[in-house]
Amino acid sequence: MRMMKPSLLSLALAGVSLSHAALAAEENSNLFTQGKPILDLRYRYEHVDQDNALANANAQTLRTRVGYQSGKWYGLSGLVEVDNVSRLGDARYNSTRNGQSGHSLVADPDGSEINQALLRYDHAKGSAIVGRQRINLDNQRFVGGVAWRQNEQTHDGLLGQLKPLDGLTLSYAYIDNINSIFGPGDNRFDSAANPANIEGHSHLLNAQYVLLPELTATAYQYRLGLDNLSGATQSSQTSGVRLNGVVAGVGYALEYAQQRDYADNPRDLDSDYYLAELGYTLKGVALKAGYEVLGGDTGPGNRAFQTPLATKHAFQGWADVFLLTPADGVADAYFGATLPLLGGSLQAWFHDFRAERGNSHYGEEFDLAYARPFPGVKGLVGLVKYARYDADDFAVDTNKFWLQAQYSY
């Protein structure tokens, strides 16, 4: 099991210990009666069929998460959470860590590690967190926890949020290590393309202001120093603005960002990001359509707009064909619907992918999912999910299927 750098882990765990021991003498009832255990079990079967030389992937995994969230003592609280991912059955898939490179990829390596270990302080005007934590900013397009994968992405560092005015939230985070979905970091297959731990110094700045019920404005700058990821070629400074809200029942989002090189990146980055999205709910059916562009760039190497810390599975299709933006960029025109059905929720999406530079038509994708709570068992939810990518000028035809059951206490 990989541990955090001593400075951050010891501080977080010491804080948790204090909140349960030294402080307990004064407010024992709050710390324990308001605390709660954490138990989350997630079984998943994932099948991947690609039109290439790789053998089909068939992965069965179980993610077990246990932990404890303390109560509060004058705003102070602590949390400790441990994850284990275990393979069930044969290893007929490439987890990136099991040596099965002849099979298609299912990025859920076996192993155990500390998922979160933190000390938190809450105040009427904001909050502060130190230690290993999940950080989800805005819609997670640039910074997220990648909760879809069995091993969640968490961050070692500091996060502060200040709310000086009604509707205004100022956030700053410093990160010196990212625990990626490919962990824990004790395997000989660890590589610069998919390291278990991404080292470096990153600064995240985000200011969000709810101006009106119809308008929320967000400005951000994310300075990512990712020293051991792809030779630091994804170290970047991304600055942007996002506008979103609901007007006369129509939801919208408009966003623009610019990406430049940062820290020790050997490449000269210069690319842009655009998003325009509209949504409308009619008789319980949520409709949405959008156009998202991650720009490409000419020059040596792939200098396109990248989002290395994003929850990427939530964008550009569930087949995960575009986890790394192609050098010519990618433009994604999409539409879909979410509707209630038989006590659950049905989603259907269509994507058309094209190059941002040039005339290449990458391909199309169709996604379908149905989720429903199991009747009579509180906290148990089932999921069936399917993605089909039909390749044209990029990658290969890809079919993915998931069957999942998750219990949360």
C-alpha cells in the first residue's frame, strides 16, 4: 500500500487523531455521535471488444471502501478512508498492472491504498482541508475524482474555500501528488504514460459568482506541474471562463479556455477550448445538446489541448476513445436525453467526432445506460451500460458493456 509524503499524511492523520482523542474530552458527544462509518461495495463486470489484434477483455472486479467520518468540534472534523480493488475470476483483461498486454484495456488494477485521510475546518465564511482528498471543481472537465473507475483519483495537498459575499466562492488548492486510477504505486508495470502517482507542484485557482438565478460566472486558472507524466509534456497553464444558468426553462453553458505550457514542459503549447451547450426538461425528460472543442496545434509532438486531471469518462463518450486528445484536436457534437423509466433512469447519447484542424471525421458513438435502485434494499443500485464507437479516420471500432451493482451505507 503506497503512503503519502510524510509531511501531508502525518499532518492529516495527526489531525484526525486529535479530533478523536485530545478534543474528545471536551466534545465527545459531537465527535462520535455525529460521526458515521463509511462502507461502499461496488461489483462490476466490464467487457471490451475492439476491432484490432487485442483479445476481448472480460473483467470482474470488486471495489471495497471502508472508513470513518468524524463529527465536528468547533468546525473541525476528520476523515479516513481505505479502498481495496480485487479481481474476481480470471485476469482476461489488461489492467495496466497485470501484464496482460494482449487483451483490451480495463483500467482497474488490483490493490489497496488510502483513498482519503484529511483534516477539515468549516466556517460560515468558508472551509479548509489538508491531506489526501478528492477535489471536484465545476463540472470536473479539468479537475475531478474519476469516480467511474474502481480506484478513484485523489489529491495530496491543501484546499481552501472562502465565501466573502453571498453567491461568491473563491477556491485555491495546492497539490504535490496525484494518486491516479492506476495505483497503488508498487508495481513493476508503472510507466510515464500511466503512473500510479503523478508528482509535481500544481496550483488551482477558481472563482465562482452566482450573479442571478439565471447566471453563474466562473473564472479559473489551473497551473499543473506534472513532472513524471509523459515526460512533463502535459504540464500546462489553463485559464478560462464559464457561464451557465437557466433562462425560461432552458439551461445553458458557455465556456472558453486557453492552454499554455507550464513548469518544465519541453513543448510550446498554444491551444483553445470551447463549449456551447443547451438543455431543456419536458415532462420529466431532460434533453441536452452541445458542441465541445479541444483544439489541436501544429509542431513536434502532440501539443493539443489536454485535460490530464479531468473525470474524462463523463465527456466525449463512454467508450473512452479520446482520453488523450489527438494532435489535430477534437470537435464533439452531441445530443442526448435522460428520462425516468420503471423506477429508474434511462440515458441515451449520440456523439459525432471530427478533427479541430483539417477535415478528418474521426467517428461516431452511441451510448445507452439504465440505473435503478434494487427494491427493498436501501443503498443498493444496479446499472447496465453500453457504448459503441464506430471508427472512421481515428482509432478502431469499439464496443463496451458494463454490469454493475453498488451498495452504499
